[in-house]
Amino acid sequence: MSDERVTNWAGTIAYSARRFHEPDTVERVRDLVAAGGPVKVLGSGHSFNHMADTAGDLISLAGLPRVVEIGPDRASVRIDGGIRYGELAARLHAEGLALHNLASLPHISVAGAVATATHGSGTRHANLAAAVSAIELIRGDGTAVTLRRDTDGFAGAVVHLGALGVITALTLDVEPAYEIRQYVYDDLPRAALEAHLPEILDDGYSVSLFTTWTSPDIEMVWLKRREPMPSGDFHGARRATAQRHPVPGMAARNSTDQSGEPGPWHTRLPHFRMEFTPSSGEELQSEYHVPRDRALEAIDALQAIGERVAPVLQVCELRTVAADALWLSPNYRRDSFALHFTWIADADAVLPAVARVEEALAPLDPRPHWGKVYTIDPDTVRGRYERFADFVALAGEHDPDGVFRNPWLDELLG
């Protein structure tokens, strides 16, 4: 137990917990929960709002013993609730196995990413939570339960926002290891977006477009592919002549290899190398998911306000995520186009820009990323999830006394 002041990854949120715990056993986690709330769990801290905040006890699972148990059929892996993707990926690759996708940063915790429906990219790839086949959690009364893919309520429990309990273990789908090549292209013309946007987004295992909205063109295209790219331009964009960082002007030494040479999946799918450990990031982040078939409308809407948001924007990343059946996933039953904003670290300057973005995207029913900065009112957010009332009931079933509630959840759940 510690009384130290704990912050999020970027240092923009100082958690108000009275005590900070790093238990080294699941039994100790159970004892902390059974003692009564309020209790919250902090993953890797890569969030930008007060979702994980509490005035009570804040628990980190990073100190739990590492568990990486390959299933007998080599199609699943059981992991502990504190492991991070980079460590898990290396362990899986050593066994000749892989996950279907990874996020931009391999340093985030698996349980935290699952709880918030964090994602990678790819028209055929669902978000990271879609790989979960079982959840082991400690409910509000301190009892341990296991939920499996074939049980009632499972689809509501995976993306859980910390409202159901403490996730002490997960079982994930895995597949045989594979290799990926990464290519970066500069200056994709606006005309190419109008003529070929669906093909561009589908022309790789994972595709990211980066823009600052200061030009009708797209500054960079990052393609991650199993097959080599043909030589020459990419829809009018030129192959980059040097390693790139997602944020224009930033040193690229910590970016993953962009040479086009094949490499293990976990060294190409993220944008950043695992051996590079991020310190506090000078940034705020927002993200919104809209229907994929309205992607060009979203681009047009943001280009129309580009000059108004550019002064506080570092970069915007555009990606795709396949639909899933998880109740609180932003991709619930909707193939999605995700627009991710990396802002400067100045909330007073950024929040008006966030509101402008939300107003511009409003006709497209954007669903915000749960762990980012957004200002859409809770009633509107709830209305964009047809199973939201079912999730509220599920949270009440697992945590009837509100042990895991906090002001952020109270406002959202109503």
C-alpha cells in the first residue's frame, strides 16, 4: 500500500485515491474488494479522463504473477490481469503464436485495453476485446466468477468500463505466428480519397492515414501488409525516403521498422517499439468511431473545420475497425471508421476544439472512445448503444452496492 500521488500516462490526470495498492496475489485483490468500496483498478494509465479515478482504493494489477498458459489446442491463451501487450506478444511469438492485432502502443495492459474496446486497424479486424473468450473477475462482494463466451451476459461483460469487477485473468483467441511488412507513403492526394478511399483502407492488414487537417491531402499513409508492396507510388502518394514518426517533425528512432522487410507480427503492427518505454506524453487524446461507409463524409466534415482545430492538434490518425457483438464496443454491429486526435497538453485550449469536432461529426452518430477526452453528454452517448440499459442491469447484478462506481460512471450510467 502506498499514499503516493498517482497520475495517468500523460500526467494530465492526478488520481484522487486515498490509497494505492499493488497486490501480488489474486487473494489479496479479493480481500481489498471485500473490504468495501470505493475501489477502482488502474491498468497502464493510458487514459485521458477520470474513468479509473476514485476517492477510495486504487489497485494496480501489475504486481500479479505473470500467467501465459497456452491452451491444449494452441488456439487460446490464459493470461493474468496485469500483463501488457508487448510482454504477452513476445511470449506468444516464442511459442509460434500470435494475436489477431495490436494497438499503436504495445505498452498498454491487456485488461485495460479490453475494458475500453481499444483497437488496432484493419477492415477485417475487430477491436482487441473481440479476442476474449473468457473473463475471470472479482465482483463487488469479493466473490470470484468466470464468464465464458457461451454464457448469458458475456457480450456485455467484455467491454465493461470497470463497472463489473476486477479482471484477474482473461482467455484470448490466438493463431499461428505470421510476418508483417510496413511501408510509409507521403502526401496522398485528396483526389485519391474521393476516387479510391475504400480500396485504400482495404489495401493492407492494417492501414493508418495521418493528417493535421491543414491540407486537403493526407500527410502520411502507414501500410502494414503480409505481402510485399509493388514498386512505385501508392494512389499518387510517394514512398517515404526515411523513417517516420506519426507526429510530423518528431524523431522517428522509436518507430517500428518501415523498410518493407518482413518481421514478426508484434514488431510491425504497433507504431512504436516495445523497447522504447514512453515517459509522460505531452498530449491529450480524443477518438470517435463513425460508420465506415460514411468515412469520406467524416473527412469532409473535419477538413471544413481544419483551420479552427489545427492550432491545438499534433496529428489525427484515421483507421478502420470491423464490427463486433460486444454491447459497449464503439464497433457494436457497425464496421467503423475511427478518427483519433492527438492534441497538445492544454485542456483549456483543447476542449473547445473537441467540441467543434463533435459538432462536425454529430450527423454521423459518433461513438467516443471510452478512455479518451470527449464532451458529448451522457444521454446522447447512451442513446448510441442499443444494449446500454442491459449493461446497466448487468453492472447492478455484479456490483449491487456500487463498490466500483465513481463520479465518471455515475454520470455515464445514470
